[in-house]
Amino acid sequence: MSENSKKGIIARVYLVFAFVGIVSISIMLRILYIQIYEGAALEQVSQEQSYRNQPVKAVRGNIYSNQSELLATSVPIYNLYWDSKVVTKNTFEEGIDSLSFYFNEIFPMTPASAFKKRMQQAHRNGKRYYRIARNVEHAQLKHIRKMPIFRLGKYKGGLIVEKFDRRKRPYKILAKRTIGIFSNVHQDYIVGLEGAFNETLKGKDGMRLEQRIAGGWRPMYMYDQTLTEPVNGDDIITSIDVNIQDVAESSLFRQLQKHRADWGSVVLMEVHTGQIKAIANLRRDTSTGNYYESYNYAIGSAIEPGSTFKLASLMVALEDKKVRLDDIIKTGNGEIVYKGNNMSDSHKGGFGDITVKQVLGLSSNVGIFNIILKAYESDPQKFIDGVYKMGLHNSLGLQIKGEGKPYIKNPADKTWSGISLPWMSIGYEMSITPLQLLTFYNAVANDGVMVKPMFVNEISRTGITIEKYETEVINPRIASPEVIKMAQEMLEGVIQDGTAKILKSSPYLIAGKTGTAQTNYSQRQKRRRYRASFVGYFPADNPRYSIIIVIDNPKGYTYYA
């Protein structure tokens, strides 16, 4: 080899060494740069990819009756996972047979052999967060914690327990729609008290640290993983009386079954406080014939009240001194035609000449028609103003969401017609919810003072009252004391000598009004459908409770409340 060739090879070797050296130095400089200038940022990215903050659910507050019976509560449910890495080979082999046997006793649907095979595979593969059971109840968990391997605890036996809450109603369907529906998954679908008091009940979630591992995220149990402790929700104490509620629901159910009605509702309210002691709403499933709670008709359904509105019509006329209780009203044969429209009484042949008090007691459509038309035909707005003064056109602003909006037509409305006044006087061409109507009758029982219906009495935290709801007066005087006394007298007359004489034998003196509203009067070719109702209070001589019952589309020959 020539001298020049040797020199060429040596030059190329030096060149390669130089290139490698330069590259090595560049890499080292880059490493130093990253460590010095970008290390913190890259470490943060790594941390963000490997760890995360995960909410820790607060325990939802309970809902109680007025006697502290549980109406809704959160029951702990558990998901179980297993960290096979912390379990030694000897511990696993010595305990797996017994563990599989006992696990099968708790969960018969999981064969012991299948469970053993799964656990062996998880242990071989070094699973850190292997799911072994879902939706485990507390009593089951107590037994599982005592089983071989698992009884060694989290750090030697590998049992990982994750708790969540499931909402339960100990009284099942009792006041179901009023108590409400809560879903951990669909939190936008919360109704009843669960929805109205969601912010109070739900508390404030905490936060914990989780680490990414093969197969998902795992809580950092080796450390204090809770960054922020959850604040559990407060409890609410309702006005519901469980015993009265049970009687109300079972009685409503029997009547609906008897008459094969489409739906029914009943509400019982304490006269002086407005506290709702019972509220039930049942609807018929047309495919099965069974009744269930699916909608709060008492609160949400604004309907034509029919004859139960006649009391308000007469109170307006009495307040304006258009009539007196002993005035004689001619009802003739119980039929009348006005502007081409027929109005008749339910009693064939009519009532003839009767007093104003008897007009309400016998629920004479023609009698009410003659009184209101004579008094207000030239000035229907005055009649409407009288109704408005009693507050029947106002929403109640309830503690529960979903209140139906009342509608009392007035002459300025486009739908007002020449027959609106007489038909409104007997409870048509308007809409009002059963609870709104009950609130009006409750005011009559309460000597003219209208109070807001109340479902929740107080809010408590760890057994200590933190907020108490007092009775709220929404209309201090719906009518003069004289008219209130006359209204009370008329309502007692309905029971003593009128359409509700069947209640005369009750152990309590009752005052109230029956109601019947035809619900398909615009569909003349079809079978008539009716809605029967009763609204009143008892004892009449010292009112304590007011009540409304509505039964929609009862079948058979009897459709009066």
C-alpha cells in the first residue's frame, strides 16, 4: 500500500472520529439543555399524562317525613378491584382455592372454577387494577373482606374498594313523584323535591389523585390520595305524614280501580300552615290496566275546574252585593239557551225557585248563569277583577318545580266571546291546577287568609336545623269577613242538603264542593268524558285540613265526585 493510500485512510478515520465526536458533543449539549431549560416542562407533561385529579362524590343528603321517617336516602354500593402485584406467589397459591369457594357463596352466578381461572390469569399477568365485582352491597362487602387473601388488606391482599351511592326510597312508590327522581347518570332529569332542592342535597364533591396504569386509571392508595375532602349534602325534612300519605294513596288507588279512571290525584293540606301532609298522583297504564306514578297532576296539570269554581263566582257577586244568600233565583226546568248555546242542570226537570245558598248546594248551572249574567253582562271585566282579587290567576311559586300556569280569561283576550262570561262562571274557558284550587278553598277555611302550600319544613345538617321555612301568607284577605262566612255556610250546605249528602254521616263535620267537568264538550260525536272532583275542608266548625280529589274519565254510570 502506498504512502498516499495510508494517509487517505487515516484522514477518513479521523474524519469519522471527528464527525462522531461532534455528534456526541451535540447530543450531550442537547441533553444538558433539556435538563436545564426544558426538564421542568417535560416532567410536568409526563406528570399530566400519568396522573390526574378525579372528583370524589359527596354523599347526597336524605329526605325525611315530618316524623323523621326516611323517604329517600343514598345507599353505599361498591365496585371491587384487585392489585395482584402486592400478593406474593405463596400467599396466592395457598389462598386461591378457598377464596374461589367463598366468593361463589356470595355470588352463586360466578362458578368457583371460573373465578379461580380469572384470578390466576390476572396474577400471572401482574394486573394492578383487575375488576372482580360490581354493584356489591355493604353486607356482601363485609363477608368479602374476611375471605382468604383479601383479609390481608389492601397492601398485602390487594383488595381495592371503590364506593359510590345509589338512591333508594324505603317506602318505595309512596309519594314517589313528589319526593322525586334522582339519577347519578342523568343529572339533568331530576324532578320533585330531589330536583327542587338538588343544590342543598348534593353537597360539594372533593378531589383525589389517580395514576395511569395498564388498563386505565387507579387511585393512588399508597399515598394520601384525597386532595380535597367532599362536603356531604344537607338533609331536608318534609311536611309529608307517612301514615296520611299511605291512606291517601291506597284510597285513591281503590277508587281509580273501581271506576277504571284514566288518572287521579289527591292532596291534603294543613289549613293554617299550608303544609302538605299527603299528595298522590296515579295514572292508568292502558296496556296493563295497572296504576303508577308518572306525573304530578296536582301540581302540573292546569285544567278546567268545572263546578268547583262556582264558589268563586258567587263570592264575587256577594262581595259586589249583587245578591244575598236568601235571594230567590229562578232556575225553571233546568235548561236555558243563550246565544245559540245550551246550558242545563244535571237534575232533570230543574230545581225551580231556589235560594242563592241552594244554587251552590245543588250545583245549579242555570242558577249560577242567571246570577252572573244579570250582574255582569254589561261589565264582564268587573267580574274578572273580582276573581283576580282573590288571587286565582296567580301561580303559587311552589318549592317544587313544574307548577302549571293558571289562566283566567279576561275581555281583552282574543279568545273572549259573547258566551265566555256565563261559561266561566261555571268553571269552563279557564284552567287551574288542583293544588291552586285547593289553596283557594283552604283560604276560605282559614277565614280568608291564603297561605302558600309548603312541602319542606326545614333543612338540617348532621341533625341540626340550619334553615326553617315559616308559613307564607300570599293573600291576607281574599274577601271580606262577611263574604267568607257566607262562603263557609254555603259549603256546609253542600254536605247537609246538597250534592255531597253522602258525606253527612262522616264522624267529622265537612264543608266542601263537588265538581263535574265535561272534558270533551267540543267533540259532540264522541262519548262524553267527565272529570269528577271534590274540594273542601274538615272539621267544618274548626278547620284543620283541606283536601282535593280529582278523578279523570271515570267509567260507568256515576261520574259525580
